[in-house]
Amino acid sequence: MDVSAAAEGVLWVDRHLHKNGGSTLREVMLRNEEAGNCVYYGYQQTGEGWDRLMNAMRSNASVADTRRLPRLCIEAHASTASADWTSRRLPELIGLREHFSRLGAPVRIVVTTRVREPLSYYLSFYRWRIAGMQRRGNVIRLSAHKSVINPLGASFLEWRPPNLQSIGLLHGDVELFAGLKAGGFPGVRGEGRRPHSYWLQHHEHSRADHRALLRVLRSYDVVAPMDQFDEALLLTTDATRLAPLQERKHVAVRPEPQGMDGMRLADHAICPDMAACRAHIEAIAPWDVRLYKAVRRDFAARVRREGPALERRLAALHAARARGEGGACERSRCCCNERRPCFNLTGRDRGRSLEPPACLPGTRSLQRLVATDMPVGWCCVKL
């Protein structure tokens, strides 16, 4: 397959819920940017920056000059910019797809995500954030001088937030529902302190919510069980025509557990009795269990429709990875061969920005708009 498709525009938007493989997908996006295939925009983008980007694409579409069509790899991270993902951001993208279609502009808008087996999801989330919180007394710092204690328990079995993936995919702000913010599950209960209003509004996931979530996911282009990550990667390549670049060192990005002083708990250390832990998750997250089964069933049917051709491509991807291939480009020939922090938001650095390399696709104004709305960095530069 021709994965460059330079004459077409593309917006690949991946919904990165915590612990659903989004950090690994980010590496695929960054490698594509380094190869000059797209401009990466993500992680901690702001709501205001997202609005500016959507407005710019709605107003500046040029069909006559395909070089001006946007080519963006967008990580819609579980952050404030995409907290209203289902109610606002996803409908915006659907509207933008219709907008480009009316113009006759060859722009592909592709939305992807993954759903993780529920016990695996809760174990990973616990290892990443909750174990460190419990180890340090379940303290949530509200400011330099103020903190509260969130009663998260002292073990995996004592941490009981319900249906984390389902609620996170439908309503966003999974950290609130996991108990990592004051007022979230199980809530800070004390004199003068009440549960967070958003938690009160959405923490009870019902059959109607489950059906609503399944309807929402049908508007995505690729929704896959996380344990079939590579199959999903190839189907995303088909939809975006962006390369499934995945070097061996980036096969599985594992963020450092917080509050654990470099220690990463193994599953058996978290759950000596795995059967009891599985029963625990099935009890507190029954809608996550149903969600995973539905996604796994539907994705299996899609893979079957692809037939032997997908199996051959999957084998080729694994063989290339085993040989150490899968890089975007030789460093000296990369469009982007270095990443620097983006200086654009606070203090004396306000107003400064790194000039994007000329080899990146799309208009200069769109490139600059992206570069000035990534607070923690990863700006692409050519040295």
C-alpha cells in the first residue's frame, strides 16, 4: 500500500484513555511526523487551542491546492482539552468530515481507540497510579499548602471505582472517577466537602448509558480490543494511509508508575489470588465486561472479513519488527530529527515558539497553530 498519499489530507484522531495503549500509539504518530507524513498535535493541548484548530480547518480548506490540505496526527488525550470529547469534540470531527465532503476536498478523518480486557485495565491503572497513592497515604494535593485524603483503601481489592473504561469513554475525566481528584470516587466525605458534581451526575453507569456508548463507538473508524493492537494498527493504516511505523523499542510503551520510587509491581504482587481479583472486577465493572465482549466480538468479525490478506500483512509486520525495522527514516534524512520543549505558554517564554521544519505537510499557519498549543513539548525541529 502507498502510505504516503501526499495528495490527500488526513486527520487521524486517537482517543487516548489512560491505560488503553495510547502512549504506544503516540510513538507511531511521532514517527510519522519525523518522516514528514503528518503534524503531531496532542497530549496536553488546550481547549482553546483545539477550538482554534477546528475553526482554522473549517475556514481554510483549499481544494485547488492539495499541498494546503491538513495532515494531522492528533492524540486526544484524557485531558482537559478533550474532557467533553463525546458531547463536543467527536461531533465536531463528524461535522468537519461532512464539511470536507461538501467541498469535495480529499481529506480523510479517521477516529480510533482501544478497549482493554477489564481485569488487565484495572491492574494496569492500579500499578500506574493507585498503588503509589496508597503507599503515600492517599493524599491528594490541592495546592502547595492544602491537601485532602481520598479513601482509596490499602490494596487492589479495597479500590472499587465502578466501570472505569465505560464511564471514561462516555464522559471523560477518568481520573475523577478513579478517585485521583478530590470529590471523585469514592469521594472525599467530610465537613464542608461534597462529592464533585460531575461525579454525582455520571458515576452510575446504566443499561441506557451502555447502549449510548455503543452508539458513540460506532461513529469511530477503528475500535479494537487492546490485545489485538497490531491488527488495529494495520486497519488504521488502511484508513489513514499513514505508515504503521512501530520499531521494536516502541512496541509497548510503559509509563513509569507514580509514587513508587521506580518500582513496578508485577500482577501477582498486586493480586496473589487472581481469581478473587477477577471476581472483584466483574462485580464492580459489569458494564466494562460487557463493553469488552462487544468490542472483541465486533472486531473479530471485521478481521474475518479482511481474510488471509490481513494475516499475511500481520506476519510481515512482526517479521520486520523482529529484524529491527519499522523506523520512520534515517536520522540525517528525517523531516524532524530532534524534539525540543515548546516555549509558548508561561512566564518569560510566553510568545516564543519553535519554527516548524519546512518539510512538514500542510500550511505554515496550521503548523504554527499546533506548535503553539503543546505545553509540555515534543515540538518537531530540524537540526
